[in-house]
Amino acid sequence: MRPRKRRIVDFEHSARQFRPFGPESEIPEEVLLTIDELEVMRLSFLENLSQGEAALRMEIHQSTFQRALKKALEKVTDALVHGKAIRIEGGDYRMPRGDGTGPAGQGPVGGGRNRGQGKGRGGRFGGPDGNCVCPACGYETPHKPGVSCSQVKCEKCGSSMVRK
């Protein structure tokens, strides 16, 4: 079996979790949607690209794109129908320039590291240490384990933070 090819993701999504409304104890489980699976949905449904065009953008074969899209839609449908939470993380992907710079090469994302290296492990970004950073103003604060950076609001401007 040949190794999986890293997929190009040209979008930095700050929300990392969606939960059904209601008490935590009533949510049966969660579904893991990888960053690259979210990207195939974004390209298909928000940018309205054909599978061929979207596959070219992600630098993968059209049949690989089609399988990833089917898998992503199955996961989201399962979560919606069965009231499961959706956690977004991990996957086999790289940012456009391959050097860790952000979407369309618009500056560093994740401190210059390639993200999504958690192949098969659900790869959390940055581990328990590190910082949360505001994408709007650059303010940084130490990451609090167990709390998603996207749930933290910037003390200076009120924007949602992202993991550095």
C-alpha cells in the first residue's frame, strides 16, 4: 500500500467543535471530521467547484476527492441525524506553500509548522502546551488544556482565538 498524499488546505478554520444544543450528558458521542474533509466540503458546497477543479486545488486525484467528500458527508449526516458532536482536527494536509504559511501564503499559521500531522491519531494541534493567538490583532495568551482556543475570546478585541 502506498503512503497517502498530503492534501492542500487553503483555509484556516477557527471553530474546532460543534455540539447539539442540550446538556452534555445527553450527547451520545462525537464524530471526528478531519481538516482535509472539511476542505473538500468547503470547496464543493461553498466555492461551488466541480470535483475535478477542487481536486486540482487540493493536489489530489478526482477519485480521491470524491471518496473524501462521501466520507465527510457520511460523518456530518451521522452527527446531525443521531445528535452527535462534531470535532474538527487532524488529517493529512499541508498549507499552500508547504512551509507552514497560511492560506494562499498569507503569513504564518501555527507558528510556521505544518498542521494536521496527526494522521490516524486524531492529531491535536500543538499538544497541551503552547499559546492561543488572536488572528485579528495578534494578541497571545497561554493555552489552557481542555479548552479549545476557538472558545477563548481575545482580551483586546473580542475575536475568537486560534491555536498557535
